Amino acid sequence: MRILPALWARGNPKEPVPFQEILPLKLRPFVSGKGDKTSNVCCLYEMSLVFGCLKENEFKESACGREIKSFQECFTNYNKQKYITKEREAKGILTPGEKRLPYRQLNKLLRMYPNEK
């Protein structure tokens, strides 16, 4: 065990350091939408099944009809869900029980409950 690093370390200050408020401690009344742009990958499992089937059958689409159909169904369901959520966001409808709210819904909540001055 080395003792020198423990001896060089600083001890706790005897007097507490006072807090200096440089900027006011309050939330902004809005949230920017920059961080909301996520790359959402859909139907990855179905896509891998299609590519695996095409590789096994030397890229003949006629042999992989079932996998291609399941991938297309998954993609259409994803597009429908994406369209519905986009409409909800545009209307400003709050989704109950949602863990990750889009920035528009967060801005609506922040407008409903403003900061006290």
C-alpha cells in the first residue's frame, strides 16, 4: 500500500465554502427540439431475416416471400404508428404514462406550470 498519495491529498476545509449564485436558479420556460432527433431503427429483426434468407437462396426473391411479407407488414405498422404519434405531437395531445415526452409536449407542460417569480 502506498502512503504518499494519501498524504498529498487535500483535507476537508474547516469552514464550508459559501455558494455563489452566478445565474438565477430557475428553469427556462421552453425546451429546444435539438436533442429530439433520434435515429430510430425499425424492423431490424425482420430485415436480418430477409437478408439471411436471400443469402441462403443466392438472392432469389421468390424463395423468401414469407420473410419479405413480414418485413413489409412490420414497416407499414411502423409508419402508421409514426404518423399517429406525429399527429398527436402536432395537436399537442399529452399521452398519459409516456416516459419520453417529445419537446412539444414538454413545452406545453412547462406553459401549464410556469415558474414562480
